Amino acid sequence: MRRLLLALELRRWRAAGRRPVLWWRDDDAREDTPALRRLIALSVATSAPLTVAAIPDGDREGLAPLLAAAPGVTLVQHGVDHRNRRAEGGSGEFAAETGVEEITEALQTGWARLAILPGAVKAFVPPWNFVHPALPEALSRAGYAAWSAWAERRPAGALARIDAHLDLLRWGGGARFRGEGAFAGRFTRLLAERRQAGDWAAPIGLLTHHLDHDEAAWAFLERFLARRDLDWRGLPDLLAEG
């Protein structure tokens, strides 16, 4: 039923002469692994631009050859070390009492490890999508071009923010493929929200985690990326469009 409702929603978009705008963010890269190679190969094969969010908690120069061979891949910064420092209320890198100066310094140290890599764009993805109250100001002070967290359609703020909205995986009880029905249901709601608001160009962010994919997730991802009724954009393109 949910797949049928998705097909009906996409038909409404076609009737309006529109195609949904999607972009693709993958989190938690650290090194050149078979899973990351598989992910990038899917991007190349389907011509779907990919944004890889890499954790800058060490030397990441080993990613350079892989990125250099895939010009459609953008690299952004995923936190500073992906360590949880929150005492309660979910996970996040920065404790409640951490000030903007300390966050700014940590951001800059992390970015210095990624800036030299092919395809690097000075954009930030907070681990666990946790937005510390001082993070937006710290990002502005450190000169970031953009950032990305979770679920906002048109986030307000001085700094460009382009979120992810559509998670390939479910996490309760261990990471695994969300399932076609659940994925279709979420995708349908996101499409309907944009259509009803007349906000046709608001991008929908697909979120993946290559290190956690099971075979069902990989198989579905390949089919989804190959769809011709979606307008895939790269993060640099979205930033250029403003």
C-alpha cells in the first residue's frame, strides 16, 4: 500500500511538470574500505552525486586516491572526533557547558585534516545530527560555507544549512535496512509536504551509512539511485543555487 501511495504522489509531481530534487549524504567515513569503494562505485554507475562526511580524528590522506578517481564525490567534515560527551539527552560531541571558542577551535583543527583532500568542501555534519546551541556561531566564526543536520525543510539561519531527511536504515536493535514499505511511507510524506507548500525545489536528503549496510540496504540503494524520475543534485550545486 505504501509503495502505491508513493507512486500516486510521484504522479502528482509529474502532472505538475516537476521532479523531486534529492541529494545524497553518507556519514562516518574514516578510511578506504571495501564498503566505501562500493558506495562510490554506485555513485559513479548511477550518476548520483555523493557527499561523504568524514570523521577528522586522524590522518585521512589515505582517502585521497579514492576521491581523486571520483570527481562526482564531495567530501565534508563529520564532527571533530565522533566521541559522545553529553551526559544525558542523547549523543553529541560537545557537552552542554562547552563554549563557542572551544567548539570553534575543535572545528578548525578537524577541518585542517580534510582540507587538502580532493573534493573537500568546507561544510559540517554534526555526529548524531546533534545541534549544540553554540554550533551555528562557531561554524560562522570558523568560516564554513554550509552545514547539514536532520529533518528541516528550509532551515533558518545566516549560514546555509541543507539537511538529510530520508534514512536508509533503522537503528533500534541494531542497524539494518529500513524496509521498502517504511522507506516509501517516509518518502511519500516528504514529497507531499513540499507539493502542498508549493516548495517544489526544497531538496530531500538521502542519508546512508556505508559501514552499516546489510545486503538488503545495498540492493535497495542501487535500485533507488537508478530511478529516472528523481533529480539528483550535488551539494556544491545546491549551495550555488542558494
